[in-house]
Amino acid sequence: MKITILATALTLWPFFASADVTISDGWARASVLASRPAAAYLTLTSDQSDQLVAITTPIAGNVTIHAVDTGDDGVNRMVEIDALDLRSGEPVTLAPGSMHLMLMGLSEKLEEGTDLPLILTFASGARMEISVPVLGPGAMGPQE
């Protein structure tokens, strides 16, 4: 009987285990107009391999993850990615000029000094609600 209980517990363990993701250096850049897309940045570190598969916010119709791809012509272009891979213990940084969250269909412009609520959903089923500060339109990060 003990072996059956242990075997069942070990079989179900992956369904109950979820990655612990730490978010740091989160921020968004103030937008000039609500009709223009905005960007948000952060660093994610997971204690287990996982994927960031969805991001939402109550003030944008759509939030996508964008990476930067350099074409054969040497020109950098934004490309939407479906999921952001998180490897165990390896920080993934979204920063200006690199990967970022693109917020489209804003219901209001992002005002400096306010906070942007974000809901992050991971492939493991984990979900995090965070809030990041909105910095000035020319900001390059929270370290300024």
C-alpha cells in the first residue's frame, strides 16, 4: 500500500511542482499617445526550465514578446515570438534595443510616475501579477 501511495505521489508531482520565477528591474517607458504602442522591460530568472507564454494588462488590447533579428542585410527587425524560454537559473533580460514586451491597443497613454500592471502566464501553468513603474519617455532603465 505504501508503495502505491508513493508511486502515485511521484506520478502527480510534476503537476504540483511549478517554477519559482523572480522578476527584477521591471519598468515601462512612458508613451506619447495612447494610439501608439508602448514597451515594457524586465529580467526573469526561473529556478526551473519554463516558458513565458502570455502577458496581459488591463490597459492594452494586446501584449506580445518581441525579439530583435538581424537580417542578411544587416538591418535589425522586431520579430514576435510565441514563447520566451527560461532556462533554470539563467536570467533573461528584456531591455531597450533587444527583447521587449510590446503593448498595443492602449486604452490610455502610459504616464511617467504611474505603475503598469502586468499578468504573466507560464507554460507550467504558473501565473504572476506584477506592477512595474512607468519611467520617462527617454528613459533607458530603472538604474538611471
